[in-house]
Amino acid sequence: MSDPMSGSGPLTQKKPMAVTVYTPASALRDPGLMLRSMFADLRASRELAWRLAQRDIKAQYRQSLLGYLWAFIMPLSTTLAWVYLNSSGIVKVTSTGMPYPIYVLTGTMLWQMFTEALQTPLGQLSASKNLLAKLKFPREALILSGIIKWSFNAGVKMLIIIPALFILGGSPDIHILLVPIILLAILLIGTAIGLFIAPIGLLYTDVGRLIPVVLQFAMYVTPVVFAMPADGFAAKLFRINFMTPVIVNGRAWLVGMEGSMLQEMALICAAASVLLFLGWVLFRTTMSVLIERMSA
Amino acid sequence: MEEDVLIKVEGVSKKFCRDLKTSLRYGMADVRDEVLGRPRTMELRPKEFWAINGIDFQVRRGECLGLIGHNGAGKTTLLKTLNGLIKPDAGRIEIHGQVGALIALGAGFNPILTARENIYINASVLGLSKKRVDERIDEIIAFAEIEDFIDMPVQHFSSGMTVRLGFAVAAILIEPDILFLDEVLAVGDINFTVKCLNRVRELMRTSAVVFVSHNMPLITSFCTRVMVMDHGRCVLDTEEIGVAVNHYFGLAKNSVQISGSGDASVLDLHLSANGVALENDTPTILQEQELTATVRIRIEKEQLGEMSITVADATLTALLVIPVVDENGTPISLGPGEHELQIPLGPVELNAGLYSFVIAVRNASTKVNLCRHQGVHPFRVHADRVHWAKFVRTGVTTVKELERTTVK
């Protein structure tokens, strides 16, 4: 046949045929194979992840007038609310060591990034239920595209917050170059926890509803809008909270101050990396079980 | 030939749960077992059933296996298991080579974005690179016949255009060793359907195909082998497509649908073939037999009714209408009371399959529907050969060869 569409191209002909075997056995039974296919799938999912992220970002901004400003509106409104509460004396915040608006703005901004990172894996999977149930593609692509979208949003937020800091009377300096470390830490911790939540969240929608509730409480035991209490029960909660060092350092570096609790932060990041890997394994082993319980 | 077997399925079974809440609970238990590396059990938990049960088959390159069966027979579940979307609870599946699926056309489309952007997204979801799309995008656009709308957001597309685009992306780009098809061929208008079928035929030449459809003419035309499924089991696996199609129709539960004002009713319908009365509920008739229907109907109230009788296929598509007229060709008027009519239907020229009657009575002057019975007296037509058409004319025609030239 002269038809160029018929037959498989020379490319596919030369490749040795891949053999795939499906059995009831858990993928964990063969850790070596699992590890290899994990990284193979991760590599294979890059283009799809990139394209899905591009799709969502384009679609999101094409249908919006304010566009990129939305990334900033949420933290800004929280900041205004807390500045009002503080200045009117309804809530008395102990000294924060910097202008209160800057304290709240940096805090809510970083905290919002954390909550987004944490909710991204479940959000991505829920939004793609239809695809998951019908087509075979590297599932990592959904997680990866969530990470790309998060990074894009984080970049936009950073571009806006730096001029805002100057306007509010702050003086960011060379320390700001360290902020990407904080962003990475937030992404790492958020995604790791998010990956653990996602499988259960795909089965029961309760999980998706519970997350914002829990995060709301968590915010008040993290130095987001309040200063770290010096003593008492609250101080203990702040101290065992793994997000405290991340937020504290992030804020410090944003406003041009020395970081503190660096060792704790390094330790937390190391733990989060392990968790992230385990979360990935969990995600892979449970995906096919979850897909059969999805209706689509 | 062993290495040419691209799909090997051995004793594959899969459980499903009838109840959502229980299903979710089992899902949690399965997640736990999966993480602990525990084997799956073959025992059914309460409210579970076998969605597919002990399925075995092999498909070689160049073969097309048709999966037929009624809704819920397990066809789609089997296809999902083959595609690796869900894991079998028992058995083993071996897949050799690149899998392409014409399932869920237009997956990943975002309505806000343009057709051009969506082509790239859809291709990515199918695992095809940007480079491949770049090379073929004109071909895709031409196939989908959307040249003028390529930079328009897909949300303004008609549903037909969207489906065409989805089909074009997948069908042009994939070069599979194994092809899965699930009821996606009858898309768009008739011209496009023909184009789809031709493209699929091309793909089939070089791949091993599993084809799920309720469209029996398509099954007869495409498949080299057919597996009939019922309640998760394979009840028949044969290369004689006609036998399989007949078997499939035999599984059908016929039900009579009645509508209309209710001022008339069909009391009874009897069939006779070549003068012999057929007693069965769903008799089998041979091609070329002369069929006669004897119908008893009842008309209520003071009015005149006229009647029509139609032969419909298994999808209730009307195929053949026999006007109920007298020797002058005027419709017979039926007054109040009961009437028994003998209606000659002529020789059976229907292709093998399952058929039934539609009988309608309407008021002769107002044309109001008095009654309409669908699916009346189903019957099966048997033939040694199944053709790809609704009607078959044999016996009365002899083909003469007028000229013959030989070509080297």
C-alpha cells in the first residue's frame, strides 16, 4: 500500500517488543521491578505533565480578567482582616519584631503555598477521575503537572510579594535569594503529606472536606498571623509543629533577616523526602485498586 | 507462530461489588492488602459478584476478537483489565508490544482551549510526542474536517465535531501492536463513520485487535473470531461469526412495549412458515421460507381503525413494512370489535438475526394512535452464512458470467 498511514513506522518496527504482565500480585512483591518502573514512568510522564499543566494554566487565565492577581488576592484579604483585627484591638498580637502587615502578609502567603501543595495531589487526581478510569498513561503525570502548576503559582506570588514588601516599608535584601529553598521545602512537605492523603481521599470525599478544617486549626499553631508564644501550652504546640521552622525562616529571608532553626528545617526536609518516596510507592500500589472503585 | 501471540489471557477473573458504601469499604481493605503485599482471595465477600470469571483467550497479530454480550456481561471490564487500568483478582494477562486504544475519544480536552491546543493535549494523554503531532497535524485536521475551526475554542464545537476531532487525533497518531476498540466507531455522520471504519481496518491489518460492540454488522465485518459473554463468563468462543451472533441474539430477553391511547389492542399474533404453524415463543425461521402472520386485534368505541405491521431488527429499527390493504390497495378499515387478519409477509430475505414485529393501529380519520405494540412475537432467522447487510437475496437470483479475461 502506498498509504503512509498504514503499517507501523520504521521506528516501532525496530524496537524490541515490550512485554507487560498483569497479575493479581501486589507490585510490592517485586521491589526491583517496581523501582525501575517508577522511574521509567516518571521520565515518561514529563511531557504529559508539562502539557496538562500548560492546559490548566492557560485555561485558568484565559477565562479571567484579573488573571495573575488572583494569586495575590487571597493572602492580601487575609492580611487586611488581621491588620484590622490587630489595629482595632479586637485581637492583640504580641510583638512580632517587624511591621505587623508584613508579618501577616509573608505568613499567609507562605501558609497558602503550603495548603495548596498539600491539596494538589488529591485535587489533581479527583479532577482527572475520568481519564484515570478510561485510559492508561503514567499516573505520575498528574502529580507532576500539579507540581508544575504549583511552582508557576508560587513564582507569580513571589513576583508580586517583593514589590509589596517595599511598599509596606520592608527592606528585603540579599537573603531573598535563599527563599527558593523555602519554597522547595514547602513543596516537598506539602506533596509528601498530600500523596498520603490522596488514596483515601479518592475513595471518601470526607477527606477532601476535612483537609481545610484541619489546616485552619493548624494555621493557628503556626506563626502565620500570631507571633511565637514564649511559653505555655501554645508554645509547645508551635514548637512541635513541623511547619514552624519553614514559615519562620521563609519570613526572615523574605524581609532580610538571618534565619533560625536551620537544623530543624533540614531534618524536617529529610524526613519529608523519605515520606515523599513512601507516598509515591503508596500512590502506585493503590492506584489500580482505587480506579476500580471509581465510577466513570 | 507462538511469538505472534500478542495478547495472552489465562483464567482472568474480576470481582465487583453491587453496593457503593460496601465497595468503598472493600476498597480500603484492598488498599491495605496491597500495601502489605497480601495475595488476593478468590472468595467473594458479601454483595460481591464475578464481573468477569475465568476468561481465557489469545489474540495474534492480524486477528480481531469481537467481544459481544449484553450490558453488564463484563466486556468493558475485561477490556479495562487488558488495558491495565484495573488488576485482575485471578489469572494472568500478557501483553506484547505497544497498546493503542480507541476508547474515551477526546480525553483531556479542555473546552476553553482551541482545537489546535487540544490536539496536542489529547495526543500527550495517549502517550504521543509533540514531534509526532507536528508531523501529522495537517492530516489530523483534514481527517476531522475542521480546517476552518482549528483555532476556535472547542466549547463552541458541535458534539459531532468534537467527537470527530477526538477520533482523528487517536486514529491518525497511534501505531499500535494491540488495538482496543469500545463502541467508538459509529461517530459523526455517515460519511465520517465510513472514514473511521476504513481507518480502523488499516490499523487492524498490523495489530491484534479486541473489539467491543453491540453492532452485529460491524462485528461480522471486522472480526475473525467472536467471544460471547454472559454474566462475566465466556459462553461461546468461535471463528464462526454467524453462530456467535445467533447465540448473542438468543440471549436477548424480548419485551413488548405498548403505547398509544389504549382504544385498541393486539390480542394475538401467530406465525406460520410455508404453511406450517410455528408454536415456539421465539421460533427459528429459515431464509426463503414464506411467512404468514395471523393477527387478532380489538377496537374499542365507535370508530374506524387502520393497521400497520412492520418487521424490526433487534435494535427495534423498522426494516420492512407490509401495508394492510385489500385487493384494490386501499387500507382495510376496522370497526369496533375483534378482528382476525391473515397477512402474507412473503419470503424471508432477512439476514440471520433476531427480529420482531411492530403493530400499530390508528384512527382512520383523526390518525390518533390507538395502540402501538413493539417487540411483538420475536423470531430468529437462521442461515448458514451471515452477511454484512440487513437483507439477503438468494435462490431467486443466478449470476451469469458474461465475459472473462485472465490477468497474469
